[in-house]
Amino acid sequence: MPRVCQGRPNTDGGSPRTVTIRSMDDHQQDDPDRLVRLPEAARLLTVSLSTLRRWTHAGLVPHVRIGQQYRYQLRVIERIRQEGLPLD
């Protein structure tokens, strides 16, 4: 949800300016290439963390590994939500 901040009054003595600030999360929600962490991906898929880890280790869910953490592309998570897990 956007936050609203009150600025300084205008120099002409009018009312304060209202500035709407979008948080980074609001912006990133629209980006299908955004990488999400394992807990968020599991929440979006409505599965447990251990289930998503098991699918990841089995090679069923494409992922990126950054250090010891797994990240998932939001577009992939959305596709799995809509079409189901590919069981090739």
C-alpha cells in the first residue's frame, strides 16, 4: 500500500504538498522476473517449506542459488500455481 507523506508548505502559503511514495515491495510485485526467497515461494504455492525444498532438490522447480539460499523467479512460481508442477 502506498505511503503518503506530508511535505513542507508551499512558498505561497498554500496547503502542504502531498507526495505518494510507492514502497519497493509495491514496485517489485509487478515484476515477473523478480526473485523470491523460499518462504515467499512456498507461501505463494501454498506448500510447506520442506515440500518446496524437496521439489527443488529433485529438480522439479527451476531456481537460482545465491550462496546457500534458493531463489525462485516469480514468473515460474505463478506458472506452477496456474498449471501445476511439471512431472516430466
